[in-house]
Amino acid sequence: MQKMIFKNKNRITLISGILIIIAFISHFGFKNELLFELLLIIASILGVLPIAIQAYQSLRVKVVSIDVLVTIAVIGAFLIQEYEESAIVTFLFLFGAYLEHRTLNKTRSAIKELISLAPETALKLMDTGGFEEVEIEDVDVNDILLVKTGSKVPVDGKVITGEGYVNQASITGESFPVHKLIGSMVFAGTILENGTLQIQADRVGEDTTFGKIIELVEEAQDSKSDAERFIDRFSKYYTPVVLLLAFIVWLISRNIELAITILVLGCPGALVIGVPVSHVAGIGNGASHGILFKGSEVIQDFSKVDTIVFDKTGTLTIGNPEVSEVIAYTDNQEDVLTYLLSIEKESDHPLSKAIIQFVGERKVVDVNKTDVVKGGGIRAQIDGLDIFVGNHSLMKRENVQLSQSMLEDIDRLEKKGNTIVLVSINRELQLLLGIKDQIRPNVKEDLIKLRKMGVKKLILLSGDNQTTVEIVAKELNLTDAYGNMLPEDKAHFIEQLKKKGEIVAFVGDGVNDSPSIALAHIGIAMGSGTDVAIETSNVVLMNSNFSRLVHAIGLTKATTSNMIQNIVIAIGVVLFLLFNVFFSEWMNMSIGMLVHEGSILVVIMNGMRLLNYKLRR
């Protein structure tokens, strides 16, 4: 019975509204009082059924909900034969719930759009040599898939044949097509606008980048902030207080109509819905712009950030460094380069990629042993040789002797803004490589915007040498810059800032950034970064577009402001209604319920404005 009533709740609302209209037509048009009252009685009984069931369910778990207040009010109005009041109140409450549900669904449009983009089938290479359409659940890692023009990419994978342009808006928030060639990575949920690709599946199903985005947005929209939890606790105690107030008023005045009116007008509907709708809309806007907030509590914390700490490589810089200069201290450079390539192929560090690209294709040798030194580089053994690849600190630690001319070479390249990579064999320096990275486009302008938005300190922490770090900091006009920082040094620095009372955000992309990302009030990961950094972060900038950081902090401030507006509206309306109940003649139950439901719609529509939020230029 209950299921049937809830299933037909919208129909009940419609029928109740029609009965009320017919009742008033019979009253004013045909002066038929009997039909008037009969229709209102039927409308009241129909309308109160779903409300009363919800009230009963909440009382079973010892919660005095809004439905309880309305049910008591309607029954009371019914008993004193105020059928007009009872019918109108139930209809307005049900109609308000319908509109609330509908508009809330609109605020969740971002996640719905994401889910609709999820591929359902794929063209899979079969043992027969041909491609057949299969369900996405039947695709496994390493399967070969065919993607045609206009089709969705079904998995995360690597292009093995063909080329084309892919719209990655579902992943990055940017609709500008990206050219994909053999070796390029493609992502599930993106669309091949032209061309034909064969890809090898790397991640499938929920493990794809797209799958993780959907999961993160769903979790974020379902999570509750401190403000929401406070409102829940407030409502839990507020509703019984309203019930008690109505009872006291009745005891004093013996005016049951006044008591019932207080029950209706005291409902905190707008207060309960105002905060969640702001957060859901804010998270939805972020998702559509390639920004993932991992929970609504992140929004409130992010809006208060006054200090942002940045990693350098891959964050402020593009993360695609190139070898700019090489100095050899040996006649056996070719062998050294072979050893260097063999070691660096086992690393995914951005500097490793630059070195691999510089050395080029050549035969590699077996590396017997490797040991990653945090913030230093790599220790390795090849054919009994002790090989160190890393910065000046690593060489000092391993007692590699450097001549005065070598030190002068290092100093000269550092002053040019190079990151230094040194290669030693058996504690003798063989190679010096200067590697440069380019600062991301428009970063300087974005940092200026962050200052205007209330961020007081912009700090750079890097494992790179101090000279290079200072060059970057000077170019970007940062507050402070510290080089030669190990991961634990960065984490300690973050802790010290927190102890000073600063609200700290850390932006990074690498494994070495993950401790700092986890320690900061708000950890922000670049979407192109490592899985570890992304997993430990509170916010992910999916396309690694630095300007999204500016949009993100602006959005969190707008969302927090919107939430406060909704709280003020909700409390203001309740106070206004209760004041007029006691001190005016025009306020009654029907008018009060109309204003009450109107306030719910106002806060919902106010929250929905965030879906269209754009950063002011």
C-alpha cells in the first residue's frame, strides 16, 4: 500500500489540486456548499496520506520531521472542520515537494550528463581477425578496440594504429579537439570527432579516468559538509521545539487554529534544503569545468584558503622539460649515455622523460639494482659499476668529488634557470645535464587573480636547486621560494604554516608531493599527475589547466556565499511568518504554507544559479 501511494505521489498531488479547483468552482459558481466540503474532504484525505506515511516512518526512527508537523496540523484542521485549510496545506506541501525534487534533479545535471556519456559498447578485435560490437563489460585490459569517427572512446588506452582528433571535454572541460597519434593516450567517454583509431585497452570500466570522475562526483554530491551536518542537528531539535511551542500556545489561548498555524509556519523546509542545494550545484559546476571536489566540506575549507603552496615541475611549469645543455667529463660518453638510458627507463619522473628523449633510441643494458633517493635521484648498479644519477645533494651524500671547474659549470647552468642532473660512475663525475622547463602559459596572470581573490601568500617549494627556484619565483612574483626541498621538508613546511594559523592549500602532481597534499587543509592535484597524488588530494584539476585553480577558488567562495544567503532567507521567512501569526490579522495557515513553500523554491533557484557560475574577468 505504502509503495503504491509513494509511486503515485505526483498523481495524488495532481488529483488533489483538481479537486480543490472544482470545489471552489462549485462554491463560488454554483453555491453548492455540500459538494464544496465533500471535495475538500477527499482532497485533504488524499493529500495527507503520503505525508502521514513519511511522518510515521520518521517517528519509527525517533525523528520528529517536517512531515510530522504538517500531519498534525492537517489532522487538527480537519477535526475543527477547516477543510479548506487542510486541503490547501496538503496540496501546497506535496506540490512544493514535487518542485523541490524536480529542481534538485536539475542541480545534479552535471553527473547525469557524465553518466550519459559513458560508453555502453565497443568494437573489439576477435580471434577471427574481425571487429565485433560487444558490451563494455566484455572488454578486458590489453584488448584491441576500433574507434570510428563520431564514436565514444570505450576505455583508457594507447593508440596503436591511425590518427584523429578527440574531443576530451568530458575529461578536461575543454572542448577544443586534441590530435591523437600512434602512442597517444585516449580516455573513455571522449569522442573521436574525425579519423579512425585502433587502441589497446589499458584501463576498463570503473578503473578508467572517466569512471573515477563519475565516482568522485557522485561521492562528493552525496557527502555532507559541517554546515549541512549542523543544519541536520538543528532541525532535529528545532522541529520538536515548534511542536512544543504550538502546544503551549494552545494551552494559553485555547485557540487550536492558531496552534495548528504555528505548526505549519514553523516548518524549517527551506533551511534544510538550502545548504545541500548550494553544495550540489557548486560541485556540479566544478565537474563541468574539469574540477573535481571530493566532498562538500572541501568547498567551505577551500573558500577560506589564504596561503597556496606550489610544487614547480608539472605544476607551475608545463612538466615537459628538455635537455638544454650537456657537459661531458669523460671520453667514454656513449657508454655513459647507455647506462643513463637504462636507468631512466625505469622511472616516470618528468626529468627522466626529458633525458630519455635526449638520449634517443639505443640498446639498453640490464640494471642489476636501483634505489630511489627521495629528493636526490637514483642509485644503481650495472655490471658491478656504482652509478649515481641525481642532483648536487646526492653527489655530496655519496662522496662524489667535484672539481672547481665542475662546480663553476653547475653554477653557470643554474643561473640560466636549468635543473641540474649529474651522472657519476664509481664516484667520478661523468656527465652534467642542464634541463629546462617552460612556465605554463598565463600562470602569472592567474596568480595575480588569486591575490585579488584574497590569497595572501603564494609560495614555491621544489626539490630543484635554489637558484632555479628563485628565477621562477621572481618571474612569477611569488611571496617566497625554497629549493633543495625533500618530500619530508615540504611536509614539515606545510605543518609549520598550519601551526601559524594559516589556511593552506598545496598544489602538486608527483608522488613526492603526496605527503604535502595530504597534510594541507586543501590538497590539489594536477590531473596529469600520478595516481598517488590524485588519490590523496581533495581537489583534482582534471586537465592540468592552471586557470582552473582560479575558477575553483572563485566557485568555492561563490558557493559559500550562496549557502549563507539561503540560510538567511530560510530563517528570515520563518521569523517573518511567526511574527505575523502573533501580531497581524491577515496571516492564516494557507497563506503561511504558500509563503513557506515559496521560500523553498527561492533557495533552490538561488542555489541553481551556481550551475551557471563563471569567473569574472
